[in-house]
Amino acid sequence: ELNVALVSNDGGFLDLTKCKFESNKAAVIIANVMSAKLAMYGATHFVDNDDMIGPVFLDSTSTLLFHEKTTGENNIGENNVVRCEGIFLEQPGFDCLNEPETCDGSCCQWGDTSCDFAREDPTAPAPMPGAASPSRGSQQPASNSSGGCGASCKTFAVLLPIIGVGAIVSSIIYLRRSRNRYDDDDGISEDDETSMQRQSGESGFS
């Protein structure tokens, strides 16, 4: 029996494919905290796990990139306080792992792509962060005090979010290509097996 989590992703990038988590007991089976990123695909499955906050947990700072072909059943334990059979997304302002009794958030059921960060084509152009919005009232003269944000400061403030979004998009593209490669490998293996069976049959008749 584990007190907190079977797998703890602390600010990292967790990529799960073709995994099976069965008959584990912990507060959560997969915990993602401290701005962690999570992607699950390739028939990853959760079954008969006894947990308190759902088999998969993301705190308010972490991101579910996508979960495709991920399923689960019978993962709500006797002491489960959120009654979530799926992926639990913590609301900001709560500390579910340390205070599960007062935990609040939303439960994403298996296959619900509305919870995924990458709901659309990750290669599509992203909106420009920090775009200026129309202001109301008269404009105020710019301050020339040394305590203001100069040109280099403003440039950094604009580029930093763009770099962050670019890193996430690149990760999603890489994961989707990896998933496609796994699918192609499975198809090739099936073709090889069929070819071997045909060759075996032909040699039997000769």
C-alpha cells in the first residue's frame, strides 16, 4: 500500500503508452504536480485500482496534453472522496493531495477529449500571446521613470509565452508521431505473420 502515488510526475513530461495499471492502492495512481505535462495513448488501461482522488490526478498547475485510446474501469475505492472514474483535474486554490477532504475540481471521463490541451491540430498557428486589447478613456502619457519596463523587458515578456507554447506544441507533435509509429509497427507485425503463414502453407503442398 502506498500513501500518496504509484507514479509521481513532479514538473516533468510523462508519456504513457500501452501501459496497464491494475489492483494498486494509493491516494492516486498517477500524480502530476508542479506544472507537469501528461500524455496517454496506445491502449493504456486502468482497472481495479483503489484510490482516493481518481486513478489519474493533475494539480491546478499541470496540463493534460491528450489521452487517446485510454480506458479504465472499477477504479473508485471505498475511501474515494471525489468519486472520479477517470482523470481528476484540481481547481486552483485547493491542495487535494494534502487535504483530500476539502478537495474540489472536475472529473474527466475516459475518452472525453474536451479535457485535452491538444483538442485541435497542434500544427495550427497559435494565437499571439500578449496581444494588446482596446482601452477605454484618454491615453495617459508614458512614464520615463527608470523603474518602468524598457524595450528589452517588454520583448522578453512577449517572447517567453511564445517559447512556452512552442515547446508544448513540439512535444505534442512528437508524441503523436510516436503514437503513429507504434500503430504502424503493429500493422507491419500482422502483415509479417500473415506472410509467414502463407509461405508455410505453400511449402506444405510442394
